[in-house]
Amino acid sequence: LSTSRAVDDIVKYYNCELTKTKVGEINVADKMRDIGAVIGGEGNGGVILPDIHLGRDAPVAAALTLQYLAEQGTSLTELKQSLPQYYILKDKAPLGEVDPDDVIAYLGKQNQDKQLDYLDGLRIDRPDAWIHLRKSNTEPIMRIIVEARTPDIAWHILQETKEMIAQVK
């Protein structure tokens, strides 16, 4: 759920199907096995190619990139410039004694007019951006990931989100 919208754009361009899972390599690998996916990955850039093995593999990602560059006769800079550009910000908000589920419920209510996904916390899809909120299993915080077309929009949405979280008592 925390993967760049650039993946959605590319999948749509090639008329393929995109399946999203909870965050985490094991969740991605399990879903890939279940549906027979030919490639998968995570928002951190980890690529999973099941023909090699069902785990993230940086050398596989590098090899696929180099293969593409060689086949297209292009440079890495040219490839980057041809891809949709998005900007991701990650932060966390302290919760203190506040129940993380109350935060997710509150933000869901505040964003009823948006596309909401509760598969792994709460993902809020807006036309100009998305926000993914996940509770931490190890500390009293809410993890926040925001992606938008510009750094300014991403920063503004992140601040709005943190302000909404702070309103939950």
C-alpha cells in the first residue's frame, strides 16, 4: 500500500493488473505466490522476481534495470526523466495514550469523500496525493507516509495529517 503511484501509472500504461498488499516482504511474497505474479516489490524499492526466489533481491533489481537500459539504448538519467515524478515524505506522530485505532477511525471519518483502504492501517487516496497511516507495533506512534506530485504539496498534506492526528483525544 505504500508504493509510489508511479507503479500504478506504469501498470496502467502497459495494461497490466496491479495487486496491493499489506506492507512487508512476507505479505508481498505470500500474495505473489497466491496469484502467480510474475514480479513484485515494495515501496522501499525491493524487487521480488519469483523465477529467482520469493524474496527481495537488490542484485535482481540492478540486473533488471541494466537489462532495460541496454535493450533501450538509454541512460539511467533518461529513464528517470521518462518516469512519472512523485515525492514521498515519511514521518511519525506521537500518540501518547491515544488508541491508534481511534486515530484511523477519525481520519477515515474526516476523509469520507476520498477513496479509503483499510487493508493495512488507512490509505487515503486523493486526486493529487495519497496518505498511508500505520500504527507502530513497537512504540506509541502513528507512521505517516505521504506522496504527491510536488514536495510542497506532500509537505502541506503531511502537516494537515499531523494536525488531524493531534485532534484525537
